[in-house]
Amino acid sequence: MNKGFGVTVTVTQPGEREPTTAPVVVVARDERDAELVAAQAAGPYASAETMRELTDDEVLAYGLDLQVHGSAKALPILNL
């Protein structure tokens, strides 16, 4: 069964000194799967770290469909 997770994605582009970090919510099977989904969505220079599993209310608030494995939404601010 899929669950919602809050994940932090960090992207370090070649030649850039500072990485870019963004909060993302994803639908995945577990924490490791959430990290893989988020990193793949962000591209080849990305890494991801799961912050926590989302509550049912957060899943609804973010508009996540738990039937759609791999869906992800970037957030404007980290509010986990």
C-alpha cells in the first residue's frame, strides 16, 4: 500500500558551489522508495532524504492520490 511522505531533495549541478534544496511530498511504498522517487524526479544530480510519513490529513491537504505510486509535488516551503 502506498503512503505519503515528506522528502527533502538536494540537487548539486556540476560547476555550482551551492546545492539547491527543495521540499517535496511523494507517494511511495516506504521511506526508501520515497527517496528514490523524489531523487529520480529531480534528475541525475539529486539526492533525497525522507523527513517523515505524512498524516491522513496532510495527504488530503496536499491533494495526493495514494493510488498513484511515484507522484510528487514540490512545495514552496518546508512545513513538515
